[in-house]
Amino acid sequence: MRWARRLKPEYDKALEAGLEAHRLDLKDAYAYQNLSSAYLGLNRFDEAKAILDQGLAQNLDTWVFHLQLYFVALYHGDEAEMQRQAAWSKGKHDEPFMLMFQGHTQAYFGKLRKAQEFYQRAIEMAQTNGDADSASAIRSQAAMAEASLGDFTDARKDATEAVAKQQGRFMMANAATALALAGDLARAQELCDQDAKAFPQDTILNEARLASVRALIEV
């Protein structure tokens, strides 16, 4: 798979750039987040936590900090800390996304029904917030989880409903992935073609996401 080799993440280079960005501006929240992401990609979880704690000490408190701390806690199997980080988002605009990642966690451990409860709460909350785009994006993520765990009926339903309401580039790729896994190959191919036509200059979309969907269709 030539495209996969070409687009392999280079976390060592990301770490080098992240360290330099952090050195240049100790008040830039993105520098902390990007540096933490590089450490997470290198499985250096304690260093990721340390840099996030430094950012929090600088009052650079964003939901991404707490999501990344949630990942660190997940790696260590610290459920209490996971719950504490998730609770930070309660009542905030980004709470639906934290709920979505809690759903992903349940899906990772094979607990589909529990995952679907989190996904549904996330979708309903996004809708209540008037954020229809996020609701559809979360639904497309739920569809991928359902298809991966063999619930093809719900996967097709959620993928179809997601693209009926919103057609962002990666959301459509998510829906196409779910449909390919669920065996609806014609519709998955249709979404791939539609997505590629709408965003022909997007390298990550075309060379990675859609290429992987087409590989699923071929398989």
C-alpha cells in the first residue's frame, strides 16, 4: 500500500517541531497540545502528561488538554482519572465530543450498547446546542464503531442519516468506511467518488482516508 508508507506519521519530527514551538512561546496552547500529541504518538505518556500539566499551570485550559489527559489515564487504566477528565467538559460547548470519545472507549473494549448510549447522548446534546454539523459528524463516527463491531443494521442507518444532513469531507469518508464494512459497497463507492470530486486538492482525504475505503471495497 504505497500511500500508507508515504503518509506514515513521523512523530520524531513532530516532537522536534513541537519542542521548538514550545520554546518559542510558552503561552501558546497549541504548542502544548501539539507537543503532547507527539509524545502520545511515541507512546511517551508520562511526558505527554507532564507537558499538559505545565500548560494547565499556565492557565491554558482547553478541552483538548483534558481529552489528551483522558488518553493518558486510559493507557494507565486509571478509570477514576478518566471520569475526572470527562467531567471537566460537563456543561461546556465541547461536551458532545468528550462523550463521543467515551463512546469510542466503550467500543474499543467491545461494549457496543454502552458505546451507543454515549454516542446518542453526544448527538442529542450537539443538536440541543444547535450544532447540526457536529451531530452528523458524531453520528458518522458511531456508524464506523457499529460496523467494526458487526452491527451492520445500525451502521447503515447512522451512516445514511449522517450524510443526509451534512456532507463534510471527513464525515463523508467516515460514512463510506462504515458502509464498506457493512457490505453496502455501491453506496460506499458513491460517497468516495462524491467526496473526491468535492475536495480534489485535499491530500490527506484522497491519499489516505478515501484510499483506505477503496481498499475495503476491494477486499
